[in-house]
Amino acid sequence: MSSTACFVIVSRNDSPIYESEVGTAPKKDEAAHLHQFILHASLDIVQDVVWNTNNMFLKVVDKFNDLLVSVYVTAGHTRLMLLHDSRNEDGIKNFFQEVHELYIKMLLNPLYVPGSRISSPFFDTRVRALARKYL
Amino acid sequence: MRASLRPSDPAASPAVERVNAELFTLTYGAIVRQLLTDYEEIDEVNKQLDTMGYNIGARLVDDFLAKANITKCTDFRETADVIAKVGFKMFLNVTATVANWSSDNMECSLILDDNPLVDFVELPETCQGLSYCNILCGVLRGALEMVSMRTEVKFVKDMLRGDDAFEIRLKLLEHVPEEYPYKNDE
């Protein structure tokens, strides 16, 4: 079964610092833009939802046709956003938690400036491996 | 093992104070980060780290000799052993392996499999030439110079650049004879 999934990390200043298409569906150019657009649109909803719960994992916050947006917000207000079409909440939760840990390790790197783009190939590989494992 | 290395583990003695490893690592990281912003050029940062290390080493050696409870080293081989087994243990809580001696016994490698300075660190593309732990070279050079050995110290292997271990090349240039502040006939 092929699935669509697009993963983006948005910094507290609302700039995307990491993006990857982690789905198994063949990649289409216009789809990538559409995915970004949907995720971008759901940022406003995240802003409201985040104050209504104590959990970091906000579950599904938005829908677009058959695509769902799940969001995880870290204590520093960095948002991990996943656009997906599968309904596998536990897997997504685990995925977010592990990526969160990776992200913390990234932040501990003294040579990484918080809020700047994550260009580390190591991080990218690990995120893709986690996506294969959980999504 | 040589006789001079036998006294009980100096790192375990109460005279050596300890500090949280993460605090230490992140403080060092902050220093490197600041140097990168201040000097902008990687080579200059490497040089500064070395100089800072030199100043640390020059002071640290007295502290080391006072607390380590070791006897006088008779040759450079023994010195290298003491640095690797006692010095690194005391200040970084890791031990190094001494290897790759040159035939004239003037040059050797200290190999570190584990280095607390580089936890969490990953070199971004913009800092490829950075020798992140260069401060260690400076420390060794400074410390040895204070005990009248002029040395040249540099990193030849660096895990941050993809090598399998950290290797510090230690080269003895000369023994500097101690100069007395008075003349013979005074």
C-alpha cells in the first residue's frame, strides 16, 4: 500500500527548518506545493489548539480531502507537523516522540544555531528511518 | 605498566573535584561557537583554541603534578604513558592509548576512542576544516613546555571528520635545559 506523508518542522518564528517527503507514494511536483500549502494553512489552527491541552501531541488538527494533519508541539514551541493519509495514531505519536528526541540532540549541538535550517544529513537519514518504521 | 603508574587511581581521589559532564561539554561548545562568530575564519579559530589550550596547560601542569602523586619520568615514552593513563583520566575521565612510536622514540600518537568534548557535536558543512578539540593540543603543548619539553602537537584523526577515533600526534622537538636565574660565580 502506498501512502502519502510529508513531514515539516516549523521553528517558533514560523519558518520551516526541516522538510521531507516521507511517504511511499510516487512523488509529484505539484503535490509537494499542495502539501506545503495545507500545512501552512493549519498553522493557525495549531496556534489555537496548543493552549487547550497539556499534551505535546495535538493529534489530528486539520483535514484536506483525504489528507490529515497531525501536529506535535515541543516545549520551545517548535512544531513538528505531519501530513498523512493513514489513520495510525499510535505510530504517529511514537514517530513524533522519537523525532523530538533527535531534535533535542540537534539543539544540544553547539554548532547548530536554534531556529536555523537543519541541514545535517545524519538527522535526515534518521528521520527517514523513523518514518519507515512507524508510518 | 610502569612503576610510576601504579599508585591508586588519581581520578578517584577526593582531591579531584568533578563537574557535570553535560555542563562541561556545552560550556566548551559555547566557547567554540563564540570563537567562530568572533574570528569567522576556521584557521584562526583553530589557532585561538590552541593558544587558549596552551595557557590552560601551562597552569594545569602544576595542578596535575601536585595531585597525581607520580614519580619523575625518565624518558619521553614514560611521559607519554603518564599523559595517556593518568593525565587524561584525571581531567577528562577517559584513557588514551599510546601507539605508533617512531623509531627514534621522539614521536607517538595518543588515541582516544571516547572524547567527552564532542558529545552532541556534528560539524556543519560551513565548518569542515574546524579542529573542534584543538584545545587539547594546546593543553598538551603548554603542559609539556612547562616541564621543559618543547613539543609539536596536532590532531591527525578526528571522529567529527569521519575517522574511527581521535588521534593526537605528539612530537618531541627538544628538551629545553632549565635556565638558572643566577650565574655560577655569584
